[in-house]
Amino acid sequence: MKISKNWLSHYLTHDLNDHQLSEALTFSGIEVEAMQVMPRLPEELVSAKVVSADPIEGSDHLKVCRVDANHPDGLIQVVCGAANCHAGMMAVLAQVGAVLGDLTIKKVKLRGVESSGMLCSEREIGLSEEHGGIIELPADTPIGVSANQLFGLPDTVFELEITPNRSDLLGYIGIARDLSANLGLPLKLPEINEITAFAKENLPFKLRIDEPELCPRYIARLFSDVVIGASPLWMQVDLIKSGLRPISNVVDITNFVMLEQGHPLHAFDYDKLLKEEPGDPGPAVIVRRAKPDESFHALNKKDFQLREIDLVVADGQNPSALAGVMGSSGSAISNQTSRIVLESAAFDPSSIRRTSYHHKLTSDSSYRFERHLSPERTLVNSLRATELLIKYAQAKVASELIDHYPVVDTAKYLALRPANFARLIGYPMETEKIKSYLTRLGCEFIQLGAWCNEALDDVAKIQAVTDDQPAALWFKVPQNRVDLVREADLIEELSRLDGYDKIPMKTPPSRIMDHHASRIQDLVARHLVSQGFFEVLNYSFNDPASLQDLGIDPDINTQKLINPQNSNQSIMRVSLLPGLLENIHYNLNHYERDLKLFELARIYPADHETEPLRCTALLTGNIGETHWKYKTKPLDFTIVKGILESLAQLLDLQADEVREYRAPWLMEANSLAWYVGGEAVMMMGLMDAEVCEKFGIDLGTLDQQLWMIDIDVHRLIELTRKSELTFQELPRFPAVYRDLSFLVPESEKWQRISEQVMSVDPELISGVQLLDQYRGKQVPEGYRSLHIRFKLQDQEKTLTEERIEQIVASVIDLLTKQCNIQMR
Amino acid sequence: MHTQLKELVAKAEESIAACRTPNDILDARAAYLGKKSVLNGLYARLRELAPEERPAFGQLINEARAKIEALLVAQDKEIKNAVRAQQVQQELDLDMPGWMSPLGSLHPVTIVRKKIEAVFMSMGFEVAQGPEIEDEYHNFDALNTPQDHPSRNLADTFYLQNGKLLRTQTSTVQIRVMEKYKPPIKIISPGRCYRNDKPDPSHSPVFQQVEALWVDKGISMSDLKDSLQNFATAMFGADVKSRIRPHFFPFTEPSAEMDISCVSCAGEGCRVCKQSGWLEMGGAGMVDPAVLEMVGIDPEIYSGFAFGLGIERIAMLKYNIGDMRILFENDVRMLRQFRGESL
């Protein structure tokens, strides 16, 4: 549903800007789907009279017009191509200098004819998408009136999504009432009076409802002396902004009242309606089900074969309307119409929905009726339309109000226990506030009474408060609020009006637990387990002698116990390594040769405020268990490095550099660490056999290597805290791979070689892989042979063979210069 | 022309039979049936024949074409079948072990700790951490422990040269959390604790405990019983019952000991439960008002329960481990048994 802010402001006193209004609607539960700003127009746009419009020679559609816009220099000459442009009409003229979007009106020559302005269409002034012709203003529009004044600009149109339960919001007044309740702003309703002055004649007419269950109320009123013409400009503008096209004063009035009140109306041409019996004094309107094989020619020029379950509004003989959906073309208002029947009725929503769905026919009317409209609203509706018909169609009332109301919609009374608001919503609301909110919604506070779980239809049925029933506030519910049927519905309204932002949060979001730390710790442990490691748990103490064996001074940066159970448990541990070495020693003594052990625990250096988490691992023997087919191999540098490389990948750890690492217990040449910010985060290396011997591990006799992995989990947790992955668009063009084989001096390391390759064109070369390394026959001393593969990927296009060759040549050239390679 | 056709078919038969790969078939099809094949050429030569002979010979070409086509399809199928047969290993002993990447395990105490954390996290508890090296205030004073209480002795508690001590229970974390955060507080704090006990089958100077604390408006002993039973069910199964019985702790009022029905004999009475049918799980109770006041929480508004469980003890019960010292030996023959519980 589209609503114009200016029109809405007739019913609601407010000073909200567009954004505030949009927010207010949203938090009222009315979703704003779109907002269309109609800006103020330049003052050069004014009403003007087309004095003459003559075809231009040689053009099939252009006309040269002389236009009166009260300009001091007299008539203005304008060339116009619109078919509806004619002498004597009132139009909107954009004078020279006006800026409309990208268009600036200038003095130009068209077909050699001078044109000093433009006659505008609705689209050109941003009123609608209509561009079939220029705007024709009512003939009595004064010349020289600003277009802003004529079209109520600036304005903003809000496109709203009304939830299906809120049929009361299907008109401007409903929206205004809800906002008024929500914001505490005054509601201004149009004054509607019963018309007492009747026409001289009381036209003969018969109304009958055959299906009271499907049509609980039907109000008809007859008018004579109707003058069909255009509706006033303001009404046309209001309709256009709300998405409807102006048609004629009578039809526009029914649409205007529908949009204002939210309840559709329909007008029939009295003289097109037939009598039921030849002897009847006048035509009839009969609400009945369709007869078998009855057909219907609708206003939209389509034919429908009706079913017996379809409800129709018929004249004495034939259907004049598919009730609540669409009128027939035969009974429609035409330019010749002078007497009309105005229908204001209520229909069963399911019946309307079934008919509309079956015949695939929807209208603004069926949209509203199928959401359930109260019969109570039909009276106001009819009176409002009566007033407007008299005023804008010179109509004379030609009958009493003919009101058939077979199934009376009685008012409902609902009880609300204030304590139940607190129970369901989570905070208490004072009684006075409850009354105030509900009154603003149109409810009426009746009295205190005993709580009762059902809606009552009579005040007299409300019981007095007793000891065993909590006191409840009883309200009379406005009949247009068909959605308010239980206490819970009232509670929802109160909570909505007070604002969902007022609902307190009971449990604050998780704030104590460090979920990230827990996750990283878990990932490290599970990664090692998946690589074949067993977790060990050792006491939290170090033996000073063991630390010395590792080359760690037990007196520096340690915390000592006063009362250790043994002197070898006298220091809070600063290294997990001694415990692991003991575990290796123990298990080797039990004839376990292939061992992978880790401990992930806190260490307690004196200079650390927290007790940092550390993960240390030792591994020796073969990679895996012996297998009959795929032979296992002894662990080596490449395997151990791979364990940490995959961990870095798992944690998305970006190391600044990976280079050699030194520790007193490691062999220099085979040790490596991942550094971030100058500090090692993950370390690995080959244990010094001499150190191992001090722990009773004789690697020489065993003919095994013992490798160490050490991870600063505490730092790893902090380093990975902010990592955020962003998906990269998949390449749209195929990648190309090229292999190179060359000799390179031993002094040139892989890191540098791969960096050099990438540096040739970082945009195109997206990866370098090492396929093989070879030393031996045909490779001179001091050299190794490498076989590499690099990937070329252009994000914009498929690479040409020529370009690929160019890059390959550049790679070879650069490697030759920088790394002294020799191609093989 | 008739002879030529016959020869052609014979030649085709021969070379199709010699096809060994799907590519050979493609080549043969092109050679004998393709646009530039001899057979295709024969159609063009029909007009060399007398008009009355043309239909019959045309018929013959078509037949030859169909025959070659059938041969190609048959040979193609045979080749593909042979390839499929090759891909299936013959003489395969299905019983021989497959190749596995090596798999390790977590330590059983870690496994049980993680299970406990998961159970409580599913009940909405958060996991809180605190230091193991503590001060006397958090370990004793704030927990309402009298100054002359024997647990403060050197014989019970490890002290450090810098005046600090090793926490004797993870309740210290409760105090630290309550000092920092306002209720609602719903935490567990697992971690290492220390008591000066000589290692024996049921004691260790270093052990792990998990402490639960829930402070909010309206928390009662009833919530304590709920949480205990939920924990026992999640850990040991739906048949396990729980109970609390009166006890004394300085930091809870009322205090209780928690038991679960024996997981080994289902309450019948056995060696594990010393014939009682029940297993002691740990201490519990409503946080003493004095403790709440000490951390600035109004005991008139808030109440809470706390309980503590020994993780090693639960691991021993769950996996039927008879001696706590086994857990600290780190024998891979023991660890290997927990592969199935680890990931």
C-alpha cells in the first residue's frame, strides 16, 4: 500500500521528517518497503493556458503552441509533441531556466520553430510514471499557479507492507490512528455528518440480502442529478500519489473514501439496473450466490463463468458485481450517468478470497475485503462518500439511508491482567499506562472485573472481582480491530506501542568465557591427535637438575615451592620438555619405538602475569605403523615441518618469516621457527642426542632421531583473535600451468626462488609449486636440479599463448639473473 | 563395384577385430563410415550403374554400412568391458588391513574434562579460567575459611617462596568472577588444583577439578539438584540417580555432599562403591551469604549454588581405572585405548 506523507498529515498532527516517520512506522509493526521522495519543483513550473496549438508543417505530431503563463512579455511559444495537447486546455508549463533532473529547459529550435519552454507530463514532474500525454489541469485552474502548490510538493510516498492480521491499517486513518497511539500525537478525523436535506424525489429501489452469512451488512444510498466530470485536482493528485489513476469524480470519490477509511465502496449506474419483477416500481440490488451457468462481464472487459459458491451483487436479473471484487461493465458509471446507487457493504472474507483466487481476479477492493473488514465501518463510509458526492459531483440525495444489517457485529469486551503483561513481556506496566495506550488505539476502558479467558459480547456478563479470580481490566474493543480477540492480543499491542526496545534482556550475552582461546587450544590439541600424537599429563613441577640439563637456569624467572614433596618437584614448571623426555624414556623402556607425545598445559614463568598456555611435543621412530603395502619411513625434517605447516594453515596463521631457530637442546642445522613480530610462535627441531642421554634416552643405540615441536599457544591465541576470512570470487577464466626444470646453486634457497618467480607478475602468477628436487648424476657438484610449476591466471581474460610465452621468458630471465639458474 | 564392396566389408571386419583401444574404434569408424570413406564414396558412384540396378546396389551399401556399424559397436563394448575388468583387482584378499593415517588420542582426563564442559555448556554455563598460583585471600579468606583452619597448613597446601600458594580448589575462580561480574553468573571453572597428598591409588598432589557456580535471583537448592542430575545423566546415562546429603563446608550454607548411584553395580552394592550402592561425587551447597557479601553481591537479592567435582575420579569411574597413578604414567599402551573417545 502506498501512502503520501502530505495526505497522511491531514489526519495526524506531527513534525516528523521522512526518516523519523519511516522509523515510527517500522517500530509500529508496519514495514516500510520503499520510500519515494518527490522533491520540490522549480518555481519556473506554473499553470498555463494553451491559447493556440497548431500543427507544424512537415511534422506528424509536433504542434506549435502559444501559451499564457501571465508572463510580462506576453504569450510564450512552445513546441509540444503530445497528442492530447489542444487549444484552450490548462497545462503545466516549465519555463526557460527550469531544471528537471538532468534536463534544463532552454530556448531551442525544433523543426526551425522556436520553443521557450515545455508542457509537462506527470513523469516529467516526478508525480508518476505516466507519460502518455501532458497534464491537463481542470479548466478553472488560475493561470500562473506554482506547480508545487497544484501538486502538493514536496511530498514523500511510503510503500508499506501491512501484515494480513491488520485490516484496520488498510487506509490512511488506520495508519494515522496507529501512529497516534504509538507516538502520542493528536489524531484529526474528518467531520462526518448525517445529511438531512433530501432531494425532492425518493427514487424507487429494492434491496435484499439473500446470503446474510456472506454479507452481514449492506448500505445503499441513491443519488440523482449527478454531473459526471473530473474530480478536483487535489483529489486526483492524492489518488495518483497513492498509486491509483483518476477516472471520474464519482469513481474517484469511491476510491478516495476507500483509501481514507480503508473500506471499499462501489457505485452503480441506477438506470442500468433492472427490476426484479415487472411490477416493481424500481430496480433492485440483490446480494445472492451466482446461479448455475451465470456469466459476468467485468469492468476490466473480461468474462467470467461464475460458480454457485461465488457471491454476487445482482440487479433484478443479472450480476452487477462480483461482490467485493469488481463491478460489471454494464452497470458501471459512464459519462451519461446521472443517477447512482452507492454501495457500502461488508462481505465474508473467506468467500471473497475463494472467488478472487479462483477467478484470478484481484482488486484494491478484494485485497481489503479478504483481510476481514468490520460491518460497523460501512455507515461512516457511506456518509463520507455522500458528503463528497454532493460537493464534487453536484449529487442530490435521492433516498434515505437503506441499511440492511442482518448479522449484527456486536462489540467485544476483553479482560487484561496487568500481571500477565509482566509475565509474558518481562517487565511491569502501570495500569494507567495500559489504559492510556489502549484508549489511543480506540479501546474503551469499562471497569475492573473478574478475569475471564474469553471475549464477552455484553457488559452485563462481566463478573465482579472475587478472591479466587485476579482482578482484570475490561476493555471494549473497537470493531474495526478484528484481530483483537484475546488477552494475548492486547498484551501484544501494549508491548508494541511501548516499544520492543523497552523489553529488558534477562541474561547478558556471554561475557566471561573466552570462546576463542578455548577453540584455538582445542584445535591445536585435535590437530596433533589427528597427526598421531598422544596427549600426556605431567605434574606442574620441574626438577632444577632437569632444567640445568637442558641449559635452562633454574634460578632465573622461576617460582619455587617452600614445601615440595621431593626436591625434584621444587619449581613450578617453565618447560614441558623434561616431563615429555621422561615420558619418552618410560615408553621406550616398554619397547614402544614409534612415539608421538604432546602436552598442552600452563607454564609458570615468574615474569608472566598470566600462566601462559604452551604445547610441546616429542616424536621419534617411524611416521606411521608398519603396513604390508605402503611401507612406513622414519620421521624426518620434512614430515615434522609439514605438521606445523598444516597447523598454520588450520589456524590461518600468517608468519612474518620462517627461518632457523636456536635452543640449547636442539641441533642447529635442523631447527626452524615461525616468527611473528620478531618472536617465535611455533618452533621445531632435532633434539641434541647429548641432551637426550642425560634423560636416559640413547638415540645412538636405538638408531632413531628425536624431534621436538614447541608451540606458544598463549601467543597463538592472541595472534589469531582477529582473523577474518573473506571469500575471493572464483576466476572466470581458465588457469594455465607451465613447468620449468633448471640447475641452481645450492646457496639459492627455495623461498627466494619462489619469490622471484612470483615477482615477475604478481597479478598473473598466482602460485608456484615445487615438483621435484634432484641431486646426483648429471648435476654438477654444488648444484641441485629443481622442477617447478607455476600457475598463470588472468582475472579479466583468457591468456593468449603469446602472453604466456612472454611471461615464461621473463621468469627464466629473472631467475638466471637473480639466482644463477641454468636451464636444463 | 560389387567386388569392391565385398572386399571393403572383409577389410573392415579385419581391422575392427584388431582394434584394442577406444581410440582405435574412433579411427576405424572414421575410416570405414566417415564422410571421406570408400563406402561413402560408393553412394556417389551409384549413377555409374544402370538405373534399374541402382536401388538393389544402394540396398547393398546400406546393409554393408549396418554390418560395419554393428561390428564397431560390438568391438567397442568388448574393449570397454576389458578395461573395466582390468580395473577390478583380481586375487584381492579383502581381509588385509587398509592403510590408515596414524591417529593419536587425548589424555582420558582431558577427554572427561571436555565432556563435562560440553554438558554444562549445553545447560548455559560459561567456562571460566583463573590462575593456579593464588593468594591466600582468594583461596581461603574469601571462601570463609577460618584463619586457624587445618587446610591452611604446609602439610595440606603447597606454598611458594614469593608468599603465594597453589590453589587447593577451583572455587578461587568463582571469587574472581564474582568480583568482576554482576549476576546473573553461570559458570564452571575446570582446572588443575594442588594438595600436599602423597600419590596413592586415590590421591595425587596434582589433580583437576571442575567447579560450577550459578548466582541469580531465585536460585535455590532445587536448581542444584537439577544440575547435578542433568550432569549425571549426560555423563553416565539415563539410569543413573543422584542425591545430596547434609555436610559442612565453610563457604556454603546449607552444605551437601553429592552422590550418584554406583555406575558399576547400578546401586546393588559392589567393590567400587564399597557396598554402599552410591558414589561420592563432591561437595556442594548454597553459596554462603558471607561469601556473597565479601564480593559485593547482595544476598538479600541474589542467591546461588556451587559444587565441585574431581575430574580424575569421574574418569576413573567412567573408564573403570583402578589406580589414579596410572593417569600420570602416560603409558602409550594406556593412551592408545582412548583413540575412540578423542575427536
